[in-house]
Amino acid sequence: MRNAIIALMLTGGALGTTTPSPAQSPETTLARASKAYTAIRSVRASFTQTITNPLTGSSASSAGEVVQRPPRRISVTFTRPAGDRIVADGKTLWIYLPSTNPGQVIRMSAGEGAAGAFDMIAELIRHPKDRYTLTSAGTADVEGHATHAVRLTPRQTGGSIARATVWVDDDDALARQFETTDANGVTRHILITRLATNVAVPRDAFRFTPPPGVRVVEPGTTP
């Protein structure tokens, strides 16, 4: 399943050496990111994503656009593979991935745990000191933006994230890239290639209608 982005989202060459930026602690970097994220009313971003699975020796890449109106409205439209969509309209979360699960769409309540699973940036930067041990991961140039990187290690084990890194823009404090690794070693690396905040969002951006003939599956219910 493709967790999106939005905040969002990876190809080689994104990590480069930059002119040294003024020193700042990991706590300061993420505090800036959290404050900037809280002030956002809407987001439109393009992303690329790479998922690497060491258990199978496989790697898969994807790309697309995410539109978001926090806290529970998200629309992810994949251009690669074309046709895949993830939409949360505030009440319902739709997951339509015909590239891997043709003929069906998953529908579930868009509560904190559901829609939040596709907003990984918010998951990483909200109250980070309470949930993670923070260490510096240096500085890097990400798509022409000077950033400070912070490595996050969960204080408690057993969660969905074993470790993560976030690259935060030195100028606007927005996350420009992030990477997460789960307990099985599966790594998700997301690069934001284009980002606009507080933009006009069409009302129907978060509307999803299942295509004709597609079966609607609701997890936890009896067919």
C-alpha cells in the first residue's frame, strides 16, 4: 500500500553536499517544521517515491501529485502507476490501487488512524520529542533547497516505524524529503519535487466515486 505524502514525497541525486548552514539542534529543526506545518491551510505537491524491500531484494518506484487540506482531507493521484488513487474526504478514506488490486476499492472511516497513515510528515513532526530520540543527520541539498536532516528513533518499539529521517528546508521549514524504515527493513523514500502551500483547492478534489464494476471492500465487515 502506498502511503502518501503530503506531505509528501525518490530518486538518486537528491542528496548532495551544500555550503554549511548555520548550526541548529535537531530539536530546533523539527520544532520549526512542526510550526510551519501547523500554519498550512492547503498543500499541492508533486513527489517521487521508492520502496525497497531487503527481504525480497526488490525495489519499486512511483510518482504522482498530492493535494491536502489538513487535517483529514487528502487526495493522492499517481501518475506512475497511472490510475492509482488514495482519497480521504474528511469522513471516508478510499484506497483504489488497480495496478496491484484490480477490480476493488477499499473504503474505511477517515479517522485519525486511517487518514493519518497517509500523512507521514505529520506523523513524524507532531510532538517529536515525546515519541522519538532525535539526532542530527547533517545537511544536504534537496532539489536546490538547503536543508538540515534529523534522524528519528522511536522511544518505544513495536510501532510501524523503526527509524526515520526528515530533511527540513532552512528557509521555509517545510519538509522536502523523508525516509522511513519499518521493523522488516522495508524502506520508503519520498522526495518532494514541487511544492505549493495555501493554494486554492477545488471542492471536488477530495471526492471519489468507485468506477463501474469495481467491488467496494470494507475491512472488518462480513461480505
